[in-house]
Amino acid sequence: MALNRSGHSDERPRARIPWDGILSSAVFHIILLAAAASLTVLVIKGREKVMFDAKQPPSVPARKLQHSIRVKQMQKQVRKPQIMQRLMAKNPGSVSLPELPDIETPDMKNMHDNPMLHNKAGSNLGGLGGFGGGAGRGMTGGGGYSDTQFFGQNIRTRAVCILVDISPSVVKKGVLEEVRNEAMEMLKSLNPGTKFNAIVFVDGAKAFNDQMLFATAENREAALTWLSRNFNSRSEGNRKGYSGSTPSQAIEMAVEMGCDTMFVITDDPPYLKEGDAYTGVEIESHADDIIDFAKGIETQYGRQVKIHTICYKPWNNEKGEQAKQFLKKLARSTGGRYRLIKRKD
């Protein structure tokens, strides 16, 4: 220890550090921080998280959305119609319009005939539907459609036409009598709103009526009477300047009348000569021309026509075989059906 000149010690007493205060302050701050942290956690945890379950908007197809937008755009562009004031004359004018032509309409007094009355009991599974259609095969549908049969073939039609060969060879086999009986049964089951017609042919064609008729009771009876007559194959169903046996003109006539279903009944393959039967020149492509016409009906007329063919008691020879093959081909060309009626002998 160093002494000063007076003999006393030169060392001064050191300042004492307040450790107790520092420690107390530190403990206090730590407790304060812990309390603040706990309070913060409790506050945050106490707040419930609000969740919203938003419904997803319905998905709109792109095409429908585009269409809706285009419609709205067009509505904005199109001007609203303006109401124009009309000028009305109190006195009659000197100019008179021509009279309207008479329009033929079906016989309404006969339109009440219900073809379902002629059907057998139990044949109409859709009876509750009335003319609106049903599951029954024998029931007539709405819109002029009829479900019927001809020579055992089921058809659904709005306009049916029967084409019958009246050449002497087929008439002698009894074709007209059978056709009349089959036509009677078919016409009974037709809806009065369904149309029908009948055409006889040799090398040309002759129709019962120049247009399709509604299947009213009066028209049905007249058609059956017409089919019952004795046709003269030399003066009826002929084409001037030609000879032969062919349904070509009858098929064209039926299509142009507007039928959607036809039946062609014959026993021979088609052949046509330009001139008489003895000196005329045969048209070699005639059968193929008929097939080509049948295939082009939908393209030319804009609608489908089914041709059903019936080979009626053909001869058991080469000519009879040719008739079978041609009628099969003709039916298949339009989606129709072929049927063979064999000879009994």
C-alpha cells in the first residue's frame, strides 16, 4: 500500500455495485414479458376463425355462354319496331282482287271414323294415347301416320300407294282379286289423316286419282270399287309409242304424288320397247334405269320413299327367275322388303 507524504494511505474506497436491484429488475421484466406473451396467446387463441362456405357458381358451358352474349349483342343492335299509323279508307276502292281458287280439303264429316274400331281386341297396347300413338303395332299414330299391313308386311306410313301389274299373264293368276282383298284390310286400318292411292300399269300407268287421297270412308269405298273393275290392258295403263311390261312410269307417278311407301306387284322382269311389240326396239338399259331412279329418289325429291316389291306367282323358268332377282334388287335399293308369292301348281 502506497503512503503519501503525511503518512496516510492513498487508496480510496471503491463504489459498491447494486446487484440486488439489477437482479430484481431483471426478474420483474422477465415476469412482465411472460405475462404479456401469455396474454397475447390467449387473445389470439380466443378469436374464432370465421370461415365462409361459399357455393361454387354453376358452370355454364362455353357455347351457351357465347350464345347468350351474342343474343344480348343482337338485341342491342336490332332496332325496336316502330308503330306506324295505318291509313284506312271509309269508302270501298275501285280495285277488286281476284277470287281465290278452291282448295280441296278432306271430307270432315267422315274424319270421325276411328280405325281402331276395326282392330282386334288386345292389339293396342297404347290405347290410352288415342291417335297420339302407342306401343301397339296395329294402332295408328299421330300426325297422319298409320301402322298397317299389306300382304303380310308391316308398314308405318303417312302416304301409301299400291302399284298393280294388269298384264294379261298376271291378271289370269288372280292378282286383282287378291290385291282388292288385301287393300280392303289395309284401308280399314288407316288413320283418316293418312293418304293413299292405287295405280295400275302395263308399259305405262293409270292412277285411281291424280293425287293422293285421305283415307275417309267415302274414298276407301271408291278405291275398292275401282280395283274391282275389269281393266283393259290394251287401253289402260299403256304408254303411247311403247310396248312391254314395266312399273317404271307407275313408280315415278307415285313418287311425284308424294307417297312415302309403295308396293309394286308383278310377275315379270321389266322390259320396254320403243314401238310395237313386234317391230319395236327393246331398251336394253331399262331395268337398270329403274334401279338408278329408285336410288336417286332421296337426292332428287328430298325425302325417303320405301319400295316394297311382291313377285306374284312367277313362272318357273328363266323369265320368272329374272323377275325375282330384279324385284329383290329394287326393294333393297330403297330399304324396302321383297316377298314371293308362289304358284300352287
